Amino acid sequence: MQILPVRLGSRSYDVAIGTGIEDEFAAFVRHRIADPARTFAVADSNTRSIAERLCGRLGAGPVAIVPTGESTKSLAVAGELYSRLARIEADRKTAVLAVGGGVIGDVAGFAAATYNRGLPLVMAPTTLLAMVDSSVGGKVAINLAEGKNLVGTFHQPTGVWIDTAILGTLPDREYRSGLAEVVKYGVILDADFFEWLETNAEVILRRESAAVEHVIARSCRIKADVVEQDEREESGRRMVLNYGHTFAHAFETVGGYSGWLHGEAVAAGMVCAARLAERRGLVARDLTQRQTNLLNRFGLPTAVPRGWDADALLAVMRRDKKNVAGRLRFILPSRLGEVAAFDDMPESLVREILTPP
């Protein structure tokens, strides 16, 4: 088992990464929360059995089950969790255990951040995407009809538990979706990691344990390094993690959160961002092509579907949290392993990127 520290002063925590390490879960949690037996676990129907096993190791239970899907990230579901916490008379030493993918981590984390002005939070991600991205960094949020993650806050966990054995039963589409965020880390900050992904794509797709552990550990380390430098997106450094996400969130919102998975939207969004950088003369076509080729090898979408309404997509983009003074802001590559923020992109050019030839 690897222990990866996230160094944030009094809010520091560890990320545990290993394969088949469930026997060590209770010891990990007991060193990090005051009363493990009072843990309040949140899961969905897909992760219920995992959550019940983990709670059993802590002597805690029962598990709060919420619906599956992006629509779970809502004020209504958060309100249900508040009521459950009130009924068990949760206090500030009652820890919330989020067992699931990014949706569970977000809604359970949002409830933990806001109930009693903050409860301890333990993340036990069960999807590749959550393992490499959303479980680390402290961002928790819910959606509105007007856009994704518009209501949220920063609430660092007290620990993150990643057992890659869980991925053995993850559907292939969900697994591939998580690889989009992995590719992102290579594009934005680590050209050597991107090249390693190109070389080892087939091994990764076979889910060989050593390769999967390396993918997760390297991704978490890259994200942790950024979070340590800019925990609350105040210096602009953390913004690089949003590469492709301005496009992706628009795809998800206009699609009603029922079309592409998050990673699929991010994959297409990254290609759009690379094409935008190409049009502005920031990168050569080779970078866009290498990124597109790797995403294609991972079975991810790399183009905007025909027939999508560019006006609707732009309307969502105008509400993006990164925008400044009404100007669209995009994270764009300048070379492999390096990106920066640009807020001088004309909407006419963005519209061209959103309109397939």
C-alpha cells in the first residue's frame, strides 16, 4: 500500500493506494476520525455492498442510499442527507464516508461540508475517474438546471482510501471514461507521463494491477501538487486542472446529464481546447493529433456530435466559473506538458470549434 500525502497545513491528509487492501481500511480510518462507529456512509445501489462491508469493519451503519446518476447532485438529495444526519443526531465528530464515484463524492461531500458547518469526510472512490480526480482536492458541489457544479465549496477530506481491486467489476465504459482525466494530467503537466500512457495503453486497458496503480498514483500526485500550491483557486494555478472542462460542462449540461459520461465529455472537450489552441497558433497540429490518437485508443469520443446547438453550448459557457468580466476563459496548451489560461478568445472562433464541418 502506498501512502501519498497531501500537504495543506492543518487540513493535510493521506491518500492510501493499493490493490486488495480492504483488510487495512479500519486501521486507516481509526487513525483519522474520532468515533468510527458513528460513521455516516453514503452510497448508491451500485456501491451499497462495498459501503456495507466497509461500515461493518468500523462497526458502523446503516448506509444511506441515494439514486444513481448525475441528477443525484441536487439540493433535494442534499436535503435528504441533512435530514438523515439530523435523525441520527450527528455532531461535528460524526464522519461522512462517501463510497462511490464522483457523484457520490460530490453530494456526500457537499452535505459533510455544510451540515453543522462541517463534518469530517472520508472518501472511498469506486470508479477510476473518482480515484484519479474528484476524491482528491476538496471540491464538493451540486448542480443546478442552469449548469454543473454551480453550488459548492472546498472541504478537504480527512483521508482518501483507494482500493484498485474494486475496479475489477467496473463496467468498461466507466473505466475508459476515467482515462480521460488521466490523459489530461499528461497534457497539462507531465509530458513524460503522457508518453508512458502512449506506450502502455494496451496494458492499461487490460487493467493490469501494476499499471493501474501507477496511473492512479501518478495522477493523484500531480493533482495533489497543484492543490498544495493553490487550494482554493486563488492564485490561478489550480485552474490548469480544468483543461477541457469548459467545453465538457457545456456538453453535459446541454445534454441534460444523460448523454456522455463526465470523462467522455472531458475527452471531447480537451480535443476542442487543443483545436482552439491550434487556431490561435499556440500549438502545432501534432499535439492535437497525439492527444486525439491516445483518446481514440482508449475508446473515448474526440469530436462534437453533429446537430448540437452551438448557441445553447455558448450560453452555458458564459456561466462558467472561470470567466472574468464576461469574457470566456479557456485553459489551452502551449506545448505538451504545459497549459495556461486565456480570456481573449472571440466567441466566433469558439463557435467554429463547436460546429462540426
